[in-house]
Amino acid sequence: MNVDITDLKTVRLSQDGSAVIILDQTCLPGSEVYVSLSSAEEIWEAIYRLKVRGAPAIGIAAAYGIYVCSRQIAANTYGGFCSEFLRIKDYLASSRPTAVNLVAALDRMEKVVVAHSVPEIVELLRVEAEAIRAEDAAACRKIGENCLSLLRPGMGILTHCNAGHLAVSEYGTALAPVYLGEERGYGFKVFADETRPLLQGARLTAYELVADHIPATLI
């Protein structure tokens, strides 16, 4: 497979801002299918059905998603806009109540609505959603740098579930040092647990590692 894992955009905003584009993880590793989500119902279903998964990726999808939905609010007053925004927020939050990043991202987006007036809210929601994604990417990079300082070239690394690029914006959390190490010639060998019952290790972690040409053994 000749795929650079950093080219796989787990969650992104469409160029015109009218939809959230996700890599449907339920189709992996058999095929790479990108899905366009433009309604609250589609975004809710994608999170609930694990089409997008991993706490950071879910938070980013929710932030982009509520921005997309806010563009469609037809209220003529601030009160009307705010009421509909909060309805959508609560609805999206119900898709995965245990996902901390989901609620945190939606709460951040709500603060934008509370602090500004209607004419500027929608564009500021987009700015905030992009900031949430950028902050996650920076955090993942920092996790990778810090963890890599504890590792030595040639080490064998055991993984469980999926905490790589597919679960976040870039690099991953637990897999971040593996990707950074690969860039710097550390030559890690990874042993990936299959992870029952949904096989995120077998379907996603092993897929990621093979895509980035990192030696991996599936357990």
C-alpha cells in the first residue's frame, strides 16, 4: 500500500464550508470512503455509528458539524439563533455522552455564540472550529515529542485499540512517537493487539502502520 498516513484526513471541512468530510472508519481497511455530512442528523449518525471515532476526532467533527449546522439557522433574532443552536448542540452531544472531547468542543462553540452578536457569530464559529483542530494537532505533536524522549531506536512497542492518526487530527496520541520515530529513523517494530469486540487494532492500527511502512505484527 503506497499511502502516506498523514494524507488521510480523518475529519475536515469542505472547501465551501457547507459540509464535514470524514473518512468512514467502518469501511476500513477494505476501502477508503469519504462521506460528506451536511445535517445534524448525518453528523449524529456518523459519531454514533463509529464512522468517525477517537475522542479528539469526534470533538473536531462536532465543532465543524455545529458550524455547518449554524449556517443553516434561519432565525432573524439573536434569541432565535441561540435557541436553535442550543437545540442542535444538545442533540449532537447525545450521540456519544461519554466522549469528553465531544462535549468540550461543543461547549467552546457555545461560548462563541454567547459572546458575540448574530452578524458575526457564524464566521467566528468557523474560526473556533479550526482552532480546536489546530490545538489538537499541536497537542499530538507534543505528546509524540515527549514520549519519544523515553524510547530508544529499535524498540518493540505493543499497542491496544487505536490511538493513531485516525483517532485525532494528526499523528495520534499513543502512536505519535511511533510516527515521529519513523521520520527520524528509529526503526520501531510494533505489535498491535486485535482489540475485541470491534477490532480497532486489527482494522485501524494495523492499517495505519502498514500504510506508513512501519513494521507491524498483528496479535
